[in-house]
Amino acid sequence: MSAGLQSANLQNRRFLPFIFSKIRLQLLFFRLCYPIIIMPNSEQSQSLELKDLEDKLDHLIEQYHSVKTENHSLKIKQEELVRQKAKLLEKTTLARTRVEAMITRLKAMEHGA
């Protein structure tokens, strides 16, 4: 993916909650301007559909925030695991060096004796 597409994708993700909020506000405005009591049956069903859409949008926003929080915690956990791996690799390298040095000394002692 090119840098331009990544940047555009990142910007879209940042504005996603605002887009959802704007749609939700528009739905609420529509419902306030056109109350159910005055509407004929077909318009009442449309209003119910709007309410259903609003509920689904609320659920989607909740899921978005939940996934965003989970993603953040997973990134933190991944960073910690990467640090732990680096420490373990360093310790393994140090242990390997020491063992190789001991083997070399043992071989030298064996040939010297």
C-alpha cells in the first residue's frame, strides 16, 4: 500500500467516530422535526426504521470504540513481548558465547594435558 493510501486510510479512521456522530445527529434531527404522532402509517414505519437504524448505528459506534480499545491494549502487549524477546535473545547469545568459551578451554586443557 502506498504512503498516500496509508495516510488517507489513517485519516478516515480518525474521522470515523465523527462521521457516525454526524449521521446520528442527522437522524435525531429528522426524528425531532417529524414526530411520530403526526405521521401517517407509512411515515411511522419509516420513523421506526430510522429508530432501528439509529440503534444499529449506536451499536456500531460501541463496537468501534471497543475494538479500538482492544487494539490499543494489544499493541501495548505486543511492544512488551518484543522487548522481552530482545532480552531473551541477548541472554541466549551471552550464554552461547560463555558455553563456547568453556568448550574451547576444555579442549585446550585436553590437548595440553
